[in-house]
Amino acid sequence: MEQQKGYKQELRGNWWLKHTFFKRYMLREATVLPLVFFLSVMLVGVFSLLDSVQFEAWQRLMAHPIVIVMNILALIAAFYHAFTFFELFPRVMPIRFGDKLLPASFIVAGQWIAVVAVSAGFISLFLHFGGAQ
Amino acid sequence: MSDNKCTVMVQRYLPESDSHAETSHHAAQVFMQSFEVPFDESTSILDALNYIKEELDPSLSFRWSCRMAICGSCGFMVNGIPKLGCKEFLRNYVTGQNKAELTIEPLAHFTVERDLMVNMDEFLHHLEAVQPFLMGDTSATIVNKQTPAQLAKYKQFSNCINCGLCYSACPQFGLNPEFVGPGAIALAHRYNLDSRDKGKAKRMPLLNEHNGVWSCTFVGFCSEVCPKGVDPAAAVNQGKVESAKSMLIQMFTGGN
């Protein structure tokens, strides 16, 4: 192959700092970090159920202010990721009726309604079993 | 023309001044040149470049043709964002009274041949590889009727003018030029969605590869900069759904 003439600017590692659009993208990708924290703590909690001493220690850990702050951060991250995911979803899975496209706002609203419904279901389940104790 | 003045910084690259470039330090031949260009409400970036070439410096090289956002020749980085020169106006870069400032550079992620001209071969190879044409029974004796609903499925993706702005917007293509990229995948998807086409099975193997649809992380900037509203990011990610289906079918049928 003929050697390519001219010059090419290599893309450096800091490419995403040049535009707010890219920064928002990196923020979306970074939401995984607090979620990894939440899931690891949750997993440790599930295993600690095997031993009552360990479970009490885990409960004390959960009451620690830093852990509470991290979990609030994880909740915010989950909502932000859900928000970006729900916005993109209608573009990936467009729903058509003949030559008409279902408006994206309908699909986005439908997803948030599903979030509210599932959350309400879990909260009522916890309240029910929590109250039985 | 009014007395509005715009300071246009243009990136120059003159390879013939590359004589002692044994060291291959091309950066030495790359420099920014400043021009004062008069402008009014209707002056486009392309008008400004033509003014520079005709009145100030005839050695400036850039591509253009139609002046109406359909040939796709005049893509440049304007203040770091990929734009079509004919579709972007100096009035959007006003910094003070009767003054404006902007920087014009060649399209990012491509090899620069001279000044604002880039080598588009990498994009064209990817475009060729996805076989963007109708395959199947297309003999003239067959009338390929299509309903409005069948047309609506792919119409948006057929508006691509191959300007390459999406490739300059895509960090994944910037990091890995082997990535088939937004424009070519959008066109592959356009033909896959066409009811008259029978070539999907031939296009999917390339799209299924790592350098096919799966190199995309849905940054989405390609769709932001697209001058024709094609939304290539949507095409690529719809392509992921198709690719997943195609790979599942392969798993169960054992074919390739």
C-alpha cells in the first residue's frame, strides 16, 4: 500500500474534556462507579445473613454516615442513568404503527410510569412484611 | 457589505514545505493563519473561505461544490465542532459589536492532505464494505412497489450525503479507525430496512464484528452534528438489536 501522505492528529486521552457534550457522556458512563459500590455492599449484606454477628456488624456499617452518603449518591446516579437511558431508548427501539411513529415522549413517559409502579410494588411489599414483625 | 469584521483563524498545512521532514515532524508545517473577513447576516463559513482565497491568499486549499448542503464536500471543524461550511454562518460567532471570531480546521480523525483538505479514503472503504445498494431481484422487468409505511421505515437514513461530519464527531472512530463508523452503518441499516432489498445476510457479518456496531458506545455526538438529521447513532444502535438477533439465529442454526 502506498504510504499515506499528510499528517494525522492523534486523539489524546483528554478528548472528552473539550466539549460539554462529551463531559455529559462521561458522567453517564461514570454512574457505574457508585452503583458498583452499592451492589458490592448489598452482596456482602446478603452473605452476612448466614451469621447473626456478621449481620449486626453489616447493619452498623450501613448506618455509618459515609455509607449513607454513598448510597444516596448511588440513588442519584441510578436516576441519572435511567434518565439518559430512557431518553435514548425510543431511538434504539422505535415503535411504528404503519407509517406513523409513536412519539418518543410516550415511550419515555411509559418507562417512568413502569419505574413508579415497580417501586410502589416493592415499597408496599416491604411495608407489609416489615409490619408483620 | 457592511463594516462587520470577522477574525478567521485558519489552520494551514503545506506539505511541499516538508523538504527537511526526514524527522517526520509534520507539526512543524502546521500553522494557524489569521484573516480579516467582512461579513453580514448571509455570510457563510464557505463564503468567508472563498473571500480569503480570492482577495487575501490564493494558496489556501479547501473542497467545496454545491453551496447548498447537498454535495457534502465542505466539512470543516469550526471552533472544534464538525460543520458544513455552506450551512454555518459567521453571524453565529459574533463576539462584540461588529466583530466575530472563529477558528477553522480540517475535519478531525482524518489524515490532512493540505490545508483544509482531508483524505476521506478510510470512510470510503468502510462505506464500500457495507455494500450500500439494493441487492436481490432488481431486474428492470420487476416493479418494486413500496407502500408509504415501508418507505417510512428507512427514509430518515437515506438522507445521508456522505459528508463525513459524523466520523469527525465520533471519538470511537478517532481512537480506532477500523471502526466501520456512524455514516457507513447508517447506510447499511438504510438498505437492511428497505423492503425491496435482499442483501441483509451479506451485510450482517461485518456489522456483527467488534469493529462493526459493537464499537459504538452511544456517545451520540454524530447525530448532534449531522447536517441532514439522519441520526446515525440511532441507526448504529438499532443495528445492535439486529446484530444480537442475527448472532442468536447463528447460534441455533450453526450457520455463518
